[in-house]
Amino acid sequence: MYGHGVSPGISIGRVEIFKEFDEKIRKRDVIDVKHEVKKYLQAIRVCKHNIEEEYSEIQKKFKEENFDEYHNHLEMLVDEEIIEQVKREIIGRHINAEFALKNVMDNYIGIFESIDDEEMNHRVMDLKYILLKLLKIMISFSETENKKSGIKKIIITRNLKTADTTKLDLNTVIGIVSETGGETSHSAIMAKALNVPAVVALEGILSKVKDGDEIIIDGFKGRVIVHPTDDQKKEYLAKQKRENERKEKLKEYINKKTITEDGHMIELSSNIATLNDIPGVINSGSEGIGLFRTEFIYMNREKLPTEEEQYIIYKRVALSLKGKPVVIRTLDIGGDKELEYFEFPKEDNPFLGYRAIRMSLDKTNIFKVQLRAILRASIFGELKIMFPLISHYHELINAKQILQEVKNELDKEDIKYNNDIEVGMMVEVPSAVLISDFLAKEVDFFSIGTNDLIQYTVAVDRTNEHLNYLYTPYHPAVLKLIKMTIDNAHKNGIWVGLCGEVAGNESIIPLLVSMGLDEFSMNSNEVLRSRYVINHISKKEYAKHIDEILSLRSCLKVKEKLLELNKKYNCFYKIFE
């Protein structure tokens, strides 16, 4: 089977199907019914504790409110009749606790829904609330047990979402395959961050595999082989060995500078999402962090992170990098990234809606908490602040004004921070590029976010697997917008980086260097490969071809021309052919 290879490499392993929440509630025959009963009762205790804590917090803030809802939830949770029915289901039918609970609760929900009464409607909502909370808790128990097994696995999924990351034991994942997605889908981004092969847009794969099946992933060609023969395994083990040898050779570049043959220094940085990514940054010889995706701090939790929680994280990152630059992108939520505890407006097209800086400028209380935490941590390293999805001049001015307000508040409280902290913005939409001459006068740096820039330029949803062929960095319009951004940045005396997936694309790196890009930020595992490419090109020689490349009319012609030039200048074929 062939899909779209988005993370190179070869993996041979066993399948683990990543199931969406509803799919996990299925009947499973069990032998150890005592374990299932114990799991159910433990879930009740955990749930009771969570509800009581939530009730206590809300009560402190809203003392005059009616809290009957919380009392109803607790009453249903410990209802003896329900508990006994679930236990009888587990023991009598030898089934898993989740399925037994859902059976019992669905029966009650069906009875109440058949009664046309407002009070019964409330009972139905309360039952569904308790059912959902208990199921999530029990599933988390099972996931914890699975993580302890330590078995290496290849994840097969319909569509791995951003928030799903924390549900996986990333130390045991050796490959990812998804039925949907493209180059910048979360499945692809996560696979690159983990340095494991990945194939996306492989329609129908879920119907052809089950947990435990042996498969091979070829991330170079986008191929997946289910139930490989001995000859196929032998062939791919040999390919895997050659790839490992190439990786070993690249380790020679860990401590080398990133400098072109004609002496132009380039900064190669890493993208990170959590503190767990820091070792990869250090081990790869990255020259800093060019993108800290802070939205992951806000995900898979029940409420917003406090200022102190964020401060500790930013401080640890700053100290770990020992003076190297760290660009912190403020909360970029919305689009395909949501928070369970925050209600986003219903939108026909979330990518064009309430997200990123638009949310921050609306919810200034959330925005200010994050800015305070970043500023407080700025005395421990070279932290920089970056605003996402700026599309209007006034958005940037308003964001800077709020930042100044936070600085003033810290001054009044006599809290130290780096008053000269650099402030930059993401260039992700064509409107920002077209006014980049004005915007550059207001910031210390630009960072081009090609994942969104391509999407908004060619009018293709970057998560749509059916339109992968249209979503491409080789579009002449995209390249012209990148060059315009670089030119306007330099004209105004600021530096410019690039932090989208294009940053690690070795076929396009030489062109970006020749255009004058100052910094690349990518997944840590792409740093050495990119350093090799940059160290084997002459910026001056390659720059002679910029006008010719930008005059080409089609993506295919651009790609062919870059391939021809890369071969001519021997940019990466010594190792990667």
C-alpha cells in the first residue's frame, strides 16, 4: 500500500491501533473480574475527588450561586443501585468495567429520555456527565498500564490530533501511519519530532490491520507492507542498516558551525512543544530554540495553567539552553487545536476564525498571565516573545501595548525581568507579507510560518489529504512571498527566520539560504542533515539562480529546477542519494 511519506526512515514492528474515545468503549471478555471491579471502584473515588475539588474552587469564587448540579453529580456517582448493577454486569458476564458501566448507564439514560419532563432532561445530562468522566478515568488507567509494558509499536490512526500526543508513550513509538493528513498534519509533525518514519493519507489501512499485526513502514517512499514476507523483511532490514549508517556519519556535524562554503553564518534552531524535547535540542547541536509551541502547556488538563506553572516551565527551558536563544510563541490555539475546558465559538472554518492572537487579544486575562510568566523567566536566559497569526497592523500594536502594560505591572510589583527582551511576530498570512515593510518597523524579528502561509496562499486546508498535491512549498507565489518577507525584514534592519516544516526540507534549504534567510527552526532530528546541506553550498553561487526560479510558472518546474541545481552543486547527494 502507498500513501504519502512525510517522515523518512524504515520501521519494522507491531501494530497498535490508536482509537478515538468512542471506539474504545467496546465489549472485552475478561478473566480477572476482580481487577475490573477494583478499577471501577477506584475510578469512582478519583472522580469523587475531582468533582469535590472543582466544587470547592467554584464555591470560593461564586459564593452566592446555586450548586445543586454538583450535589446531583456526587449523588449519582455513589448511587448504590448503579454501583451494584455495574458490579453484577462485570462479574456475571465476565466483561470489562467500561462496557459494563456504559451498558447500565445507557439503560438509565434511555428510560429518562423517554419521559417528557424538564427534571428528567436534567437527570439525563447529569448521567451523561458522570458516565463520560468515569470512562475517561478508567481509560486513563488502561493507558497507564499499556505504557508500562514498554513494547515497541507502530501507531495506526485515522487522524492523530494535537491533544492526542499525551495519550501515547512516546518512548515506545517507532512509526506512525494515518488514513488522513498531509505534510503538516499533526501525525507528520509528531513523527518528525520523534524521529520515526511516518506515512499519511493511506486510506483504508485501518480495515486491513489489527492490534499486533506485523508491518513495515517506508517513510521515504510512503509505502506500508502488512504481513511482510521473510524476503521483504530481509530487504528492509538491509535498508534500515544503511540508513542508520548515514545517521552515524551525520553525527560528525554535531559540534560544527552552520556556515556556507563562502562564509555565511546561519543559525539552526529547534522546534519544541514540551520540556521532554529539550534533550533532543541539546544532543543535536542546535543553536537555540526557534519555536516553543506553548499551546501544549494548556492541553490535556482541566483548567488553564497558572502563571507560576508557566513561569517554572519557561525558566527550566531558559536554564537548560544556557544562554542560547529561545523564541516563545504565545498561545496559538484554535483551528485544529482546542482546549477541553474552553468553549470556542461554533465556526464553519476554524482556520479562518477565532484563534491565536485573535483569542489572546480578546481574552487579555489569559494573555497577560502568559506574558507575565515569560517576562519573569526572561532573567534566566535569552528568551524572546513571538506573536502568532498577525494579519493586521493594529493586532501587532495592540499586542505590544498589552505587553507594555504587563511590564508596567511588574515594575510596580518590583519584579525583575529583561526589559530589552526581543519581540517578534509570525508571518503566516499573505496580508502580513504585503505590509511586512510596516510591520518590520515594530518588531525585532520575523519568523515565517510556512505551514499556514502555504495554506492561506494556495487556499488549501493543510489537513485535507485529498488536496495534498496542491499544498506545496514549491508554488512560485509562496516562494515570492518568502523572499518579499526576507527583503523587507533586512531593509528595516531585523533578522528573519523560518519555523514551518519547510525549514527541514533539504531540497529547498539552499534556495532559502541564497534568499538571505538568517535562521531555520526545525525538529531537532533534522538539524544535522540541514547543517550538512548548508555547509556544502555557496550562497553566492546559488543566489545567481533566484530570479530564474521565481520566474517559473508551475510547482513542478520549480521542483525540477531545484533538483537540478542541488545535483549541480552537490548539496546533499554525497550522503542522501
